[in-house]
Amino acid sequence: MAVDLNTAGPAVNGIWPNTTADVQPRTVPRNDARIYRIVVIGLLALAILTPVGLIVYQSFLNGAFFNASSSLSLESYQYILTDPSFYDALWTTTLLAFGMVIVAVPLGGGLAFLLTRTDIKGKRLLEILVLVPMFISSVVLAFGYTVSVGPSGFISLLLRDTLGFVPWNLYSITGIIIIAGLSHVPNVYLYISAAMRNLPSDLEEAARTTGAGIWRVSLDVTLPMVLPAIIFSAALNLLLGFEMFGIPLVLGDPNGIMVLTTYTYKLTTLFGVPTCQLMAAVAMVLILITLPLVYFQRRLLRNSRRYAALGGKGARVTPLKLGRKGQIIALSLIGLWLFVSVVLPIAGIVLRAFVNAWGEGVDLFDQLTLANFHRLTEVPSLVRGIINTILLSAIGGALAVGIYLLIGLAGHRNRGMSNTVLDYLVLLPRALPGLVIGLAFFWVFLFIPFLTPLRPTLVSLFVAYVIVGLSYGLRLLQGTLLQVSPELEEAARTTGASVGRTWRDVVIPIVRPGLPGAWALIMIIFLREYATGVYLMSAGTEVIGSLMVSLLQTGAMDMIAALAFISIILTAVGLTLALRLGVRIHD
């Protein structure tokens, strides 16, 4: 059984459709099912609400929660609301979020149209390449752009020698918006392409017979039919813009540009000691901004099917003919986007990882070396970071799939109030940036005595990763569960089998072939995660992404380049494995 990104739902960082609402038959719940659901929802609520509650509590204290002298106060809110840097960060974050929408949505929609509604050549390969930025950590992508088109980047130096100047400034709010928007085009592409694949081509063909060109057809016919998916993808990018950390940190820090997440990160040592109350107050502001966006997304998903009257499984889909000239133009546009979004950052990382130095007048061929990787192996924390990343993604990803399956069974064939509660619990972590979730769990492992010994272990990171990937993982497993025919479960129930026995003997064996593909996707999510481990990182719990964030403060470009290269290799292995295990990104 293959895992299909189009049926399980799109976007690694996105909100997944409420697939449980599509079930037609409904089995009568028994007491064992009710008890199971209550237990699962209770444990999930404890795991999610405890860190969120601790953030709320900490924000209303005048000191760290573990300090006995701390008392209830509004001082933290008073400080940030009178701090000009906070408003600068809030304004920059807003510009970034809306700028990402302006950049990503038209590009993602255009790519979706070309790859799903036309006869463009090389479609299968292009669909894989288009998704590559989605699977790479944003801090890795940002570093790649720094090396390739930054002030001293390879391409920048080449243009300076040729033109006498560099026609862009990567370390600016405009540069940050463009890079962030380009990196999130795949998220838009997945949602809109999924909607376009279900559209019949009758209206488009009718428009073509009247003499309308392909671009006119796309604007006047296709666009209105996929408008709900476009609106949803715009809301998703708006949410992700408010949560972004890696790209603003790498590209904004050199020029003092801050967003709310990097502002929170800077508060860590603002007064020479951890300012937990200030970080919690900023986290509360982020929650107040992003939670309504998450709720709005859920409403969009619930109402999206009312616009599907023109589509259907039986609809005839005939690709629009581009013609020879159209093929050249379309392939050139996609090739340009791939060059800017994929080739530039990855080539920059690969080249930087294998040279000692670069700059004006430096012959790169004379600087080729493996010394960067040799020095990396001499630092125990970096070696541990690589090993921990592999362990967390491979073993942790497998365990996470099991956890998500258990949670998914709690909502399987359930359309009652408990499923609504489960949905909202799953959505809550989506409203929190990974940086904030990591900070919250750092406090949880400090606050709860029996968890304290686990803080300097990979268990703390694993728990945080599971919560960060909860929305994605659960919706993915729910999509897999819904491939089980309801009649099979009904047949088992009529023989007297309990709900648990039905799940064990019928549901799980049927979905088991799809679990390896789900594991591969979760593994990639864990591989690219970096912000969650920033505060949880300690001796023994290092991971590649968090190490790169810490090394940015020291300027150790050689080490960062080597780690980024290893991260890309691991991601490529994970993506290849996912494809071989049956994950499909196209019909």
C-alpha cells in the first residue's frame, strides 16, 4: 500500500485535512473504544497542554518559574510592549509573512498549473525536483544562499568581477522575503496541484475552442475553480511566516534585522542571565497571532468540499497542449526557478564544504580539500550531533509512526465530540514555532522532578519532535487508515470482535504496507528539524540543525558547511528511501 502525498494531504509544515469526516458508514462505539479514546486524548492533552500551560504561567511571572523569589506580575508584558525592538521585530515579521504569500503563492500556483494541467515534458522528474526545498532545513538553505549569492558568495564575486557591482543585497528584508518565499513554493504547489488534479478539463477545452490562449484559460477558468486551495495555501504561508526562524537568523542577523522568533532567541542572554519571563511573553504574542490563523485554516478545510461540485473521480482530464514554443517557455521558467531555489543553495553548500577559503582573487581549485570533514571528526560534539540526528530520525521516526498510529486509531471512524477535541489538540502545536516548543519542553523537563533526569538525554528531544510533527504525522496516518474498507471492519464487528480486536486483526494488518512510507516521511521531517533542539541541546543531545545555529554565532563557516553537506546527503537518502517505499507525489 503506497503512501500518496496527494491523498494523505500536502505540505510538510502544513495543516492536514480532517479526513475522518469523509467516512460514510459508522460503527457503533463500544465501551472499550470509548475508554481507549479517553485515555489517548487525556495523555495527548497532558503532553500538549503542559508545555503550553507552562508558557502561559511563566509569562505572568517577574522571574524564572524555578526561582523561589518569582511572583505574579505583568512586568514581562510591560517590558516587551515598551521595547522599540519588539515593535521592529513585529513589523518585520508581518512584512515577511505577507511577502512570503506574494512570492510563494503565484509561483506555486503557476508550477501546479504547468505540471498538472498541461502536457509539459519530464513531468515526473520535475514534480520531484520542485519539492526538494521543502525537504531541506531552512537554516541549511539560508546558509547555502549566503555562500552562493551573499556579499562574498561565489556568484556575487563573479558578478562583481564582471559588472563591477552586485545587483542585490541578500542581507536585507527584501532578500529575506524572496528567499523565504522561494523556499515555501513547494507547500503552495502541493495544495494547489492536489486541487487541480481533481478538476475536469471540459471547461478548459471549451475555452480553448473559442480561441483563448493557455494563460487566458488558466486565469479565467482554472483559477476560479481552485480558489479555495489558493486561499488556504496563502493562509498557510502567512502562518509559516510568523513562525520562521532559520532564514531570518542567518540572513537578518548580520544587518541587525530581527523577527519575533529571532527576537525571542536574542532575549535568552539579554541581561546576561536567562530571561524566561520575557521569552514566554513573546511566545504568548506569537500564539495569539498564529492560533487564529490555524483556526481559520481548519475552517477553510471544512468548507473546501462545497466547492468541489465541478470535480469528481470520474471527471475526464485532458492535458492542455503547450506546443513547441509553449514547451520551451514553460521548461525555461521551471528551470529558472529550480536553478534559483535548488541549484544555487545546494551548489553553494557543496562547494564551500570542499574548499579551505574563498574570496576575491582566490582560485577555488587550489583550495579543494577534505580538511573540513577531517576537522569535524575531531570535535566530539559534532560527531555526536551527526549520530544523534541519524538515531532520532531513523529510530525516533519509527517510534513516532507507532505513536501517531495509536492516536489515529482514537479518531478512526469517530465523528463524535471526542474527535473534535482530538482535532483541536493536534492543531494547537501547529500554532507554536518549533523554537517555542523546544523552549517549552526545556522548561517542562526542568519543572517536573521525575522528568528532570531525562532532560540531558535524547528522550527530551524525541518528545519535542513528536509534538512538532504531530499535525503532519497524524493526518498522514489518518489518510492511510481511511484506505481500509469500512465493510471489513463491520464484518469483524458482526462476529463479536471488539473494537480493539478489529483494529489488531483487520485495520493494522491492512495499513501495515503503508507504514514504511509514512516512516520515511516522518524521518525526513525529523532530519530537517533544527529550531526545536536549540534550547534542549546539551552535551550528549546535539543534532545537526541545532549545532549549525550555535556555530553561526562563532562564525565557524568550515564546520557549518561540512554539517550542511552531511544534512543534505542524509535528506537525499531519506527522500530516495521514501520514493522507493511507495510514496507518490503525483498520480
